[in-house]
Amino acid sequence: MSPRVSVTVLHRFCGAVAVAALTVAATVVPSAAASAAFPDPRPGGDAFLSRPWAPTFDPADPMVLVNKAHPVSPAGWAPDDLVRPDVPALGGHDRLRPDAARALERLAADAREATGRELVLASGYRSADYQRDLYARYVDSHGRRAADTFSARPGYSEHQTGLAADVAEAGTPFTGFGRTETGRWVAAHAWRYGFVVRYPQGAQDVTGYSPEPWHLRYTGKGLTTRMHLAGLVTLEEAFGAGPAPDYAPAG
Ligand SMILES: [Zn+2]
């Protein structure tokens, strides 16, 4: 059960790793070839970049916002079109929505070409029931307060949408992804494939989660290109949706 691997160790080293990864991402200048492949989508220049996109709460929409303030709704929703991407998987949670699966295949192929390393899928779609069990185990082992910083409560996980993928470099636990060759490449290039590194360093007050260089969220290239150009690193900022540092108090 790889999700249990060394979470406490992760907390010790993850900060420096994620900072390094984000520094790489921030200093990447698109090449001429990349610019041709990803034309500037701005219809209105800077105004386009500064105008938040409205979030959607439809779990079937690739741009759905799921965080501690916005659970998957309706509760228990499950995609009906999950597929297995042609990417090596570490376990049984190896399915994604079709667009996310195709994008992950392209990302993995290009990462392999650039680094010589194999990207693997550690965890894709997870049902609300499985998330309930996973979160309960984390609460048992770490306590509820700590568990809430790295594991979503049931009904609040992006993995339930089939649009989130925890990835790893073959031979390295996914919790060490940020310090791998593949992890650095993904931090710099994921946006080109429509993925956001969803829980970046320094954004816990916005996202509600500790840095997770391995958790990729597919939204499509339109949004991620815009975020890259505008220097936005969280979906909450991109959507102008406000921070979601914690769950609402139980009523
Ligand atoms: Zn994840």
C-alpha cells in the first residue's frame, strides 16, 4: 500500500524539494518550438490573464473545482467512462477519464524522452468508499489534524473525479517524486499537457494541503496555459474562488 509510505519523512524534506521544483518551473522560457505548439491563447492580452475564470462544480467537467470548501457533488458521484492509460501502474487504482488518460500518456512519453526515466501512475481514480477507508487509516496512524493536511476526507478528493493522478518515477516511492529527474521535468512541463501540480509549495493556506509534487490534476490545456502565462499556481487563484485552507466546521 504505497500511499502509507513515509509521509512523516516527506514532511521533512518535501519543502526544499518543492521549492527547487517550482524554481525550475518559474524560470522555464518556452522555446520557439514550444510556442508554435502552444500558441498564446490570449484574446485580450493582459486583461485575459487578470480575469479569473469562473469555476464549475459539475464533477464531469474537466474544470471542476474540488477542495475543502467544495466537495464532489452529488456525493458519491462516479465517472462512467474510465479508461486505463497506456502508462505503467503501481496498483489497482489505474484508471482516469479519457482526456486525462491520453494527456498522461503524452506527458509520460515526453518525460521518458527528456529524462530517460519511466513515469508510472501510482493512483488515479478512487471511489468515495475507497477514499473513506484510506482517510480513516491515515487518521488512525497520524491523527485527524495531520491527516487533513495530506489526505482528503471522503467526498472531497479530486481522485473521485477521475481527473487526478498521483505519479512517480519508476523505482522511487511517489513521496520522493519531487527530487527525481522526472519530478523536476513534470514540475516544469505539466502545464503543456493540461495538468496542474495541484498542491504546490507555499500554497497550503490556499489549497489546504501540504506540497504534493506527485499529485497532478487534469483541467485541459486552455486553463493551464493561461495559468502558466499569468504565473498562477493554484486553481483557487485561477478561478478567483478564494482560499480553501480547511473544512467548514461541522454543523
Ligand atoms: Zn493525489
